[in-house]
Amino acid sequence: MSLHDPFRSPTPISGSNHESHVSRRKFLEYSLAVGASWGCLGACGCRSVPETDRKQLLLLPESQEVSLGAQAFSQVTTEAPESTNTAMADVVRRVGERIAKEAKRSDYEWEFKLLASSEKNAFCLPGGKVAVHEGILPICENEAGLAVVMSHEVAHALARHGGERMSQNMASQGVQQIVSRVAKKHVPTREELLMQAYGLGTEYLVLLPYSRKQESEADHIGIMLMSKAGYDPTEAPKFWGRFSTLKDGQQTIEFLSTHPSDERRQRDLVALMDEARQHYQSSPKIGLGQDLLRA
């Protein structure tokens, strides 16, 4: 599959060949300026992600992220009822509390809820608000599989990925306004085309790769958390193997996806296994824990 190249020189609208050459050159310069602007913003990261040490761009205080997370969690759990399966809800809380202990964020007001929903999903909002949908439990199969899911979501909160995405969007809007002003001043007839190039370039070259990076980062942090909590880390790549079978052989094109492919996730997790096993060996072992399919 091929994509239209947003940075390819456009067909001249009017004017001499000289004017066309100048416009194409300006167009390329402005496109490169977009990349340079993002590079400068990335260099402004004032915090490193735990475990991976990646620098982040964070424009909002964490207290604001936590406040927004609490509001969103209250709304979501009001709209989606809690599960009446008290036994499974207890398992979710037990696994969550073990992972939260290893997260070392006693300032978070942790909550763990099981939602009555067939969705194969889970999430953790800033401040430690975690929800698991009933629909993902059969794929988890056991407590360790559930720990894979929950530690991944907790990792998103620890790494402040939500705040990072908000900061990226804020920065994206700011750069877009700058590019628009420059385009109007120098090549007004090309403004629309230039803004289209900016939009495509930002989506495919910045925001989506960052989202995939965040997912891989959450996998990395998550497998370490579950290992420290005493869950067998070898269940992590197995979970993604089970998850991939749900797609009926239809694999997402990774370049256009917000998530890495399941195969890549499995490979990356296997590559981290030696480090994860070291944490697991020094933890009070739970192993696979309770079998959720027989509960």
C-alpha cells in the first residue's frame, strides 16, 4: 500500500516556471520548518519517563491531569454500570492493588472497577483510576493475564501519557497557527495545500508514531510492574498472541495505526524477558494466579 506524499512539489497553478520553482522551494522550506518546530518542542521535554528514560513534552501540571482523570472516571463509571460479578470484581481489585503497590505512587487515589460491558478493553486515567471491561476477562484466562492488561494501563498513568498527548495537541495547534501565518504572507495561493501537507505530516510522522511509542512504553513498564507484583511475565507475550487471534487474520497496517502490531508487541516483550524474570525471581511469587475461566 502506498500513500500520497504530502511533501511532493505541487503542480503549478499559474505563473512562469521561475515562479513555480520558487513556490516549490518555499513549499519544501515550510514543510521542513514544521519538522524542525516539532524537533524543538520535543527537545523541551522537562521530564523523563520512568523505566525507559525517554524525554517528554509536558505542558500541563500533573495535578490538572489528575483532576481531569477523576472527572472523566466519574462520568464513565456513571454511564457504564459496575459488574454484578462480585467474585471477578474482587479479583480485579486484588490484582490492581498488587500492581499499585509496585507503582510507588502513594499520592494516587487508586480505584479498580470491573464494568458490565462486553468490550474487550480496559483503561487507567491519570491519578490511578482503573476500569476493566468484563469482555476482556476470557482473553486474560488467569490472574497473570489480567495483570498484563492492568499493568499496561497503570503504566500509561505512571508515564503520564495522557498529559503528553494533550501537550502534543496543544503544541500541534500552536505550530499550525504559525505555519498558517507564514503561508498567507509568502504563498497565499498555496495556503490550503500547505496546511494539508502540515496536517498529513503531523498525523503520520508525529502523533501516530508517538502513540505507538507510548503503547510500546506501557508494555515495557507494565511487564516490569507485573513481575515485581509476583505474576509470571511469560504470560505477557502469550496474552498478545491470544488477542491477535480475535482479528480473524486481519492485521493492522502498523504505520497507520496508533498501536504496534501484536507480533511486534510479542517480540518486544520477549526481548525484555530476562530483565522481567529478574524482578519476578525476587518477588513473592503468585505465578499465573487464579484461573478466570473456571471461576
